[in-house]
Amino acid sequence: MTAVLDPTCSKAVDEARLAAVAEVGAEAVGEHVEAAADDDRVVTHLFECLDPAYVGWRWAVTVARPPRARTVTIDEVVLVAGPESIVAPQWVPFGERILPGDLSVGDVLPSTADDERLVPGFTASGDTEFELEPPLWEPGLGRLRVMSPIGREYAAERWESSDTGPGSPMARSAAEPCATCGFLLPMAGPLGQAFGVCGNAYSPSDGSVVSMAYGCGAHSESVVETAIATIDIVIDDLGYDDLGSHIDAETDAPADPETAADPEAAAETTAPADPEPPSEMTADHVESQPADTEESP
């Protein structure tokens, strides 16, 4: 129910100012800003604060009157923040102020007993796919608490939205995901279905938990294609070659291998021989020849 502004209390501006001046001095009290009803016959008057250390703040003077009374009484004078005043941020408990990355060398950050991210190591958590107890667990030798399904869900959401998740600029520019990379080290448990550890020393995520959908340029199957320089072939389709329409037929005969090696011998061989004179049988020549045979007696 909204309180109704009491007429008598709302008109007591001078009484409220005198109370503020008596408390802080006239030099610190400015003009009257407004009057607000707090309850039946209870009104708070606001005055500007002229103190340079509290710019935007206001003096709040609360007045009230009993039933059927015609005069008001002063309840309190306090300094309150205005809409334009500089105030400290809202107080946050220490446990909620710590952010990832705030822990430095020597700092201790204890976990609370009711931390929902942890469950006792000797109890079940409803997760039948993963044994909460460490391998070879023995009473008194294992971990007192292990990560709960809620804690693993928080970790998965944090890793998925980190710089090694599928939405990072590095992953969007990669050609292949980490799921097909030979440098990916698998993780045990349910988180191993979506995450692994990078083992490539040349990757910016070496030693970090990476999403299976993450990727970088240091993928084990990355192949750089080298371009082979080629020269365009120029074909003259305007001119033509004379294939020897006036070639002498004798030049088509195969040359002798011996004469081809010696040009002078080839010239002698090809030169025409002098014609020999025809042989004539003269009468003197016939008579000078002896008789072949004589008749025997």
C-alpha cells in the first residue's frame, strides 16, 4: 500500500531546513529538492548537499507528527546518495569476487564444504558412465572429494567457450579439427568424448585442453600445396610451312655413310667419269697376232 503524503508534514520545509543547518551548517545545505511520504504522517524532505566532497548527494530530514497533532517533530538528519552521486560498487562476498586467473603464487583459495562442484570420493553421484573413485582406490589413500557431474558440466561449458573452443577465431580459420589430428592426447572419462590435450609443441594450444571441434594450422595432416609455374604455349595459326614443293628428287636418296663423313670423297663419287674411246680392231693388229694352232700331221 502506497503511503499518502501528509499535508502538515509536507509543508514543514522550514523546520526541516533548520534541522539540517543545525546539524551540518548553513554552507552545506542547498535548495529543497522534494518531499516523499515514508508512512502515514511521516515525510522525508531532501535538500541539496553543497559539500564539494559529496557532489550529487542530498540531506534527508525526516519529520513526523502524532495523530491529531498540528506540529511536526524531527526524527533524523542523514546524508543519502542521489541519482548523480558517486558511490562505491555493490558489495560482493569474498567467495564470489574471485575470478579465474586471480590466484597467484602463495595464495590459498579453500573450497567450501557444500561446494556443488565436488562430491565425496567414496560415494556415487548418479553418473554410471564414469567411476568416481580413482584407480586402485583404498580407504585413506584416495581423494576425499572428486568432481561432481555439475562440476564437470561447468568445466565443459568453460572450455567450450574459451580460446580453445570451436567458436574461437583460430578454430574458424583452421581447415581440419583436432578430432583428426595425430597430436591430440585423449582424456579419460565422459569429458574425453568432447575434449583432449594438445601435444604439438608448435601449436599455440600446446599442453592445453582443447575441444574436439577446435583446430589450428599445426594439424598433423596439414599439406601445403606448391604451385608449379607454367608457360602458355603460343601457336601460330596464321603462317604456314613450305614442305618442299621444289625439292630435287635426287636429294631424297639416302646418302652413303662413308661418303657422308668425307665431303671431298662424296664430291669425287658424284662427279661423272670421262668416257672411254671405243676399241677398234685394225688390220695390222690382226696380222701381228700369231696363229693360235697348227694342224697336226
